[in-house]
Amino acid sequence: FEASQLSPEMKNLREDHLYVIDEVDFAKLIKISTEETFQKGDLVVAQGQLNRYVRLVIEGELDAVRDGLRTYVLEEGNFVSESGLHTGMLLPGKLASCCGIIAGSDNSTGPIRVLRWDRSELMELLHIDKSLKRSLKAALSWDVIRKLKGQRQLLMTKSVDNPELWTMKRNEQGAARYASILQNVLHHKDYLATNRDELVKYRMIHHIDDDAHRRALKKCGWTPQEFEMGEKVGNTGWDAFDDYEEEIIHDWKWTASTAIRRIFGYSN
């Protein structure tokens, strides 16, 4: 029933960019999303901000900016802040943003619209619906490729003033993204044990070598030995999450709401 209620715009979005997700599964995603509208220059997410949302551009463009330098452009059909979901990691809660996301780009003229999902709510839906999880993973894999092609296009069209600095900031952004993902995994009990294979896959796809992995662990307050044991010795090493109590309260609320949605049609 939900698929028949999709607007023409959403049907075109799926057909143009997310065709690997069938209409029924896509309708489930749309049902728990919230639409946001921004104007050119609006800050969507700040670099380093603890962000609990996954977004999808449906109109206009967004700039990804690292230390004030644009590293790539997010266009219609691109996901924002998916953070390892393409490898199968279903990470709930907040992750530190590896870059700033700013509404608009050089080509933007009108409003910028996105769909937004609460990360924990989305991950719970994917835990329940394995078919949707598989198709969304496939869509996100293509999305990663599109973003990489877009970055190359920036270089080819000479939109990058200083290629050496751009490459450095792009690499820093990638390292920060991995550290954020790793921090989320280490923060949630038992996630390391259940996501080791996905972390290995992520490192292979994004060329995270052993030195970069050790630096990320150090940033999280863990040693390589603790990582291999799967247990932190002493404190949690998660000093950045001062608002953890608030997150627990929020997660209780979305768990309750998810149970209600499951009763009314979100079971497999």
C-alpha cells in the first residue's frame, strides 16, 4: 500500500538513483524520513559535530568542506553521513562528522532539499528488514562510486585551486571518517565482535592501512592490543560523549516507536 502512495517525485528519485531498491522497500524508507529544506550557505552539519542523522539529497547540491576547503559536491541521489553502512555496519546513535556540510554549491540557485533519517531508527528498521538492508547496501555501494567519480570531476574541470592541499584534506577527511566509525563501534558493547569483518571490508575499500588504523585507535583512546582482545582496559576512552545519558533516553524513545511501527506493518 505504501508504495502506491509514493509521490511522482519520489518515484522518479528511485528510478533515477536508487533503482536497486524496489518500490515497496523504498516506501518503507520514505515513511520514516523527514524532509528538510535549506538555503544556499546554510550549515547542515559542522565539522566534528556529533551527528545522529543520515541524509539523502533530493534537490540541489551540498558542499562537503574540510577545514574550509571543499573536498567534494553532493548531488541529487547522494547520501550524506551514511558512515560505513555500505559495508553492512549498522551503527546507531551519533558519529562525529568528518567534514562540514554546507547547503549549496557554485551551481546552486534555488532551495536545497534533503530527506533525513534518525540513524538509530533507520538501523533498527534494517535489522528487522533484511531485504531492505541488502538493497540499501547495494545502492550505497553505487553511491560511493558516484562520489569518487565526482571528486575526480572536480580535478578534471580545474575546480580545485591547489590539488596538493585538496588531496591532503581529502585524506584527512577519510582518516577522520574512519576514526568516527571506529569510535562508535568501540563505544557500543559487543559491536566490535559483531563488526570486525565489516571493519576489515571498510579498510580495504577505503585504503585504511595499519598506520592509519593505529592512529584512529589512539584517537579513540584504545591500543592495538586492546582492539585485538576486544576489550578496553580501564576507562571507556569515550570522553567526547559527555551527552551519552541523553542518547540513552533518545534511543529508548526510538526503540518504543519502532516496536509500534513493527506492529503496524514493519515486520518481514
